[in-house]
Amino acid sequence: MNIDSTTVLKAEKLSKAVDGPDGRLVILDQVNLSVQRGASLAIIGASGSGKTTLLGLLAGLDSPSSGSVTLAGESLDTLDEEARARVRRRMVGFVFQSFHLLPALNAEENVMLPLELEGRDDARERANRALAAVGLDKRLHHYPHQLSGGEQQRVALARAFVHGPQVLFADEPTGNLDQRTGATISDLMFSLNSEHETTLVLVSHDLTLASRCARRLRLRDGRVIEDDA
């Protein structure tokens, strides 16, 4: 596979199928895409179209039935789960609909966690800067249950960006927020993304949010039916 120096993410003939009681179910079928460094891509489509499955495969959270993914120069299909996890820790940030904060850790500790897994000795300092960047420098020692939904998603954004990822994967990042709070989080996410020159790959039902990406890829029944690259 040829990967030029500006390509940070590439999928070729990517497919995912599972066996069920009614036979084989094809979730993704021969998806091809290439994403350049610093680009923003929204993956859109109806429920069940394969959006979240595609995101998981691109991020190395799942393995395809066939095809290949290259992320930041690493061929994920040649790596075992432990090696893929190392790539994710180094190269990738995640923002999910459900925040995925650890309830037993405060905001500062949640943001420090990925840095501590890397063995960074400046984890606390970097976490404090990241939380200040999302306006939570006064909430360092608050636990998730003491924060609003919007504040929890700000902590998740700080955690996603704290280690300077090459790619940010966001799965319905405003899905659990009201419209006003969602718009604030969207503004913050795109601002941070631009500041860090990160590649953004976003899954969302929100077409207003998706329209803020420079490129949109639409799925139907596991196939790409539109790509405005």
C-alpha cells in the first residue's frame, strides 16, 4: 500500500461481517477512504448504516473481516491488540457520546490518566493546562458526578487532546447534550482541533455539526454512497 507523507489515515477494501442466527450479516462492505493530516471528516448516515463500526475499525478498536487500515504509518491489521493499544495511546484521542470518565477519579486525574500510562513525569502539569484550555481550571478536583454533562464533555475533550494526538475520533460528541451546550462543545472541539492541527474523524447524526467538517462521507447499508472529498 502506498501512503504519502500527508496521509494520516487510509482504509482499503475495509469490510466487517458477523455470523448470526439468520446467517452472515455484512456491516461494512469494501469501504475505501484516505484522510490527510489536519483534515476534518464527518461520517454520516442513518442508524445501522455502519458509522460507528467504521470509526472503531479506523481507530483500531476492532478488527475487520477483510481489508486494511493504516493509521499514522502503522498497518493496524498486522498488529495484535496490545500493539494496537500502544498505537492508540501514542497517536489517537477519543471523545464519546457517553463521556467515559472514570467515576472514582476527579477531573485532573481523568485527564492525567493517558499521560501516566505513557510514563510521563509532567502528567499533572499538562493535565492542568488542558483543563484550563477548556475552562475548567476551577474544577480540577471535582468528580464526574459533581459536574454537568457539558463540563464532563469538556473534561473528555481535555483528556483527548492532552497528549497531542495526530487523530481525534469523535463518536456523537454532542449526542447527550442539549442544543446550546452541544453547540458550545462543538465550538470548543473545532477550536482545539485547529489549534493542535489534529486530524478529526467525526461520527454524528447532527448534520449541523457534520457540516462544520471540510468533508462528509455518507454510508448506507455499510457502503459509501457519497464522498464529497
